[in-house]
Amino acid sequence: MDKFPDKSLHKTNKIGLVLSGGGAKGAYQIGVWKALRYLGIENKITAISGTSVGALNGAMFCQNDYELAEKLWLELRKLKVLTPDPSIILKHAGAALSSKGGIIGKVFSLSRSIYNHGLFSRKGIEKIIDEHLKPDIIRASKIPFYVCTLNISERKLNIVKLNRKSKNSIRAYLLASSAIPALFRTERIGNSYHLDGGLIPLMKNNTPFEALIEEEKCNIIINVYLKAKPDLTPQKKYSSVKFYNISPSSNINGIIPSLNFSKSATKALINQGFRDTLKALRSFTV
């Protein structure tokens, strides 16, 4: 396959890359990134946005370190990013048993406790963010980088440009955007609590391309979905924008693929993302 021709890019074109959420399926986006490098498109991306795991991958893209991203994904099982925390589970049970009311009250108390604090430890993800994601590089990057969280205190979506934030805020927003409800605790940012912005019905945006169009004036958007046959209806509002949509050619929908961090599954997703991108962008023109 011929690589992407430099001469076809016009100086006025701005290309946005949008990375959806989807847990372990985020390995697919590493394959997409690999293909963008192969095609010569990687260095032409002018803005990035992401939700959940897409926010974490977007942060690595801003650092321009594909090798690190692939290495981390292949080691995620070892890094224990999805490890039940017995102390948290015991805390939930204790809170429920000591709550007032009958069995219904205790069940409600347990559900609320799990929703707020989750069942799994965040130590694995915190370790990745603290040791491998560099806030200084994100802040200094010429690539605008947006993430999506759900502010549950105010019950509204929050699309934030991280380049303008402090080191601590960047860390907090990356944790918040990847805080899957019931699995991980909510993240406090200022006086509000935030979690994954791509899951709660009627209050979600799992593919936040709007900011790249409205704020960064991107006229070409490459959307990377983590489910087959995504809903493309929101794109109709932007008739002057050229959309390239990349989505899995095989069905990886559902909960199980989202939680499978095994090395074999990760390799398969990276390979699938690479192949699907070569196919989706074979007619890439601007």
C-alpha cells in the first residue's frame, strides 16, 4: 500500500484525532496509531480528544512515544489495572450492614457505596499515570488535547483542554475520565466529583469530536470507535467537516472484551486496529 502522500495536504487543513472509550479494547487504538505512523499521518494530527481509555491513549499520543504506549499495553496484565481490592469490598459491606432501615435500605446503601468508591483498586492506573505520563509534555505540547468526564455533582458533561491545566489537574482528569462507574471510585476535582464521560445514558459523549471542530477549527476528523457499527448521527450537524470513521471489522462489543487485558487479546486488537485503519484510510484525501 502506498503511504499517505504529503503533497495532498493543504496548509489550511486541520486534522483532529478522536479516541473513544472502551476499557481493554483501547489496545485497538494502539494499532490505529501504528497505522497512522505507517501512512505518514501521525505528525499531521493537529488536535486530539478522548474519553476514558481514549483519554489515556491520547495523553501518550501527545507525548509522541508509540513504543512506550505499545509496551505498556502489552504489560497491562502485569500492572494489575483491574484488581479487586478486598479492603474496599469489606468497607462496602460494613457500610451496608451498619446502615439504617431494612433489607431494601441496606441494598440501597451498598449500591451507593459501590457507585461512589468502586470495587477495584486504582493503584495500577495511578502507577501508569505517575510513572509514564508526563504532564509537562502535555502542557507544552502544540497539540491541543481534550478529555471528557461526567461531573456527577452538577450532572453535566465536562470537556476540558488539558494543556491549560496544572500537573495535579491533568492527573486528576485522566483518572476521572477513566473512572468506570462501579468499577473505580469517583475522582474529586475541586468541589465536584467526576467519572468516565462515556457510559451514563443521556449524559455521555464517548467520541468527543465537537470540541476539535468548534474550538480548534478542525475540518477533518478521524474518529476511532471501539465498537462495531457505531452511531454516526451526531456527525450530521457538521456538514462542512470530512469524517473518517475507524471501527472494528469484527464484533468486539460487550463487557467481556472490555475487561480482557491478556497479552494475546491485546496483540490481536493492535493487529486488528492496524488492518482496519489501512482499509479505512486508503482513500484519505484532503
